Amino acid sequence: MPAANDIRKGQVIKFHGEPHLVMETQHRTPGNLRAFVQVKMRNLRYGKALDQRFTSTEPVEVLTTDRRTLEFSYADRGTYAFMDPETYDQVELTEQTIGELKNYLAPGGRVDVLFVDGAPLNVDLPSSVELKVTESADGIKGDTASNVQKPATLETGLVVQVPLFIKEGELIKVSTIDGSYMGRA
């Protein structure tokens, strides 16, 4: 097993029986004390972040990971199906794993899925996605004195504030970071 000195950002380690994604590492040697490694990591099952100190020689179990780009197919009763475009294998994820990302998943959309020991654990979206406007009120003529916005419902059910000129059926770009309108697609 590798020592704590060998931990790098982006690796997945086993800590207290759970997989944790390493977000940051710092090797410290304070004054007359022994060296240690300060690790900031996030639990991949529950999403909770924590800081942990390891002695520099402490053994740490690094898990085998694989990152694949999958295409979203459909959602059915809390299960989200993704397809590998190269092998046509289907992977199903639970609503708990997907969480709030479901608001940005449109059929055919691509996501990066992190597999740890062959099991899908984490989903990463691109920074923006293109979604279709399904419901939007008409803008009032003459109401253009300032940056006036109106609510629009997208194909995933997400409600976003958009400019008055956006109409139903249009494709718009939405930020997956904060859910804001970025422009027409």
C-alpha cells in the first residue's frame, strides 16, 4: 500500500471504509515535530467534505478508478439510465447519486461518470448545457427600459430567469454551476 506522502489530488482513497475523492494535499513539517500530510477530501457516497491529517509514512489504500463519458438516455421511477456511446453498455444510477444534477440532464446530454472499483459513484456535468424552453410567458411590448427578465420552464422542469425575447421552443444555454441563463444555443 502506498504511504500518505504518495497521495495526489484527484485520487480516490478508502477512509473509514468509504471512498473519498482527494481535493487537496499539503505536506507539512512544522518546526521540531514530525512531518504530516494534510488532506482535504470529499466522501463520494454522501458528499460531505472533511480535512484529515495522516502521518507521512501511514499506509493509505488508493482505489482503482475509471472516468467514462456517458450519454443520458432516460429517467424512470428514480432511476437514471446512461449509455456508453462506444460499447453501448447501459449504466443505471439512482436519484440519490444524481441529486440536483437531474435538472440539467436532457436526453442525449453527455456527462462524465467516475467509477470506483467498477461501481459508478460520482457524476460531473459540463460547465453549461443546452436545454429547450417548454413554457414561457410572452414579453410585454414596450417593457424594455432595463434588463427585464421573465421565468421560463425548461424541458427538465428547471425554472430559469431569461430575457423577454426568449420564446417557447428555443434552445438556451444554462450554467450548471448556478442555474443561470447564459445565452441562446
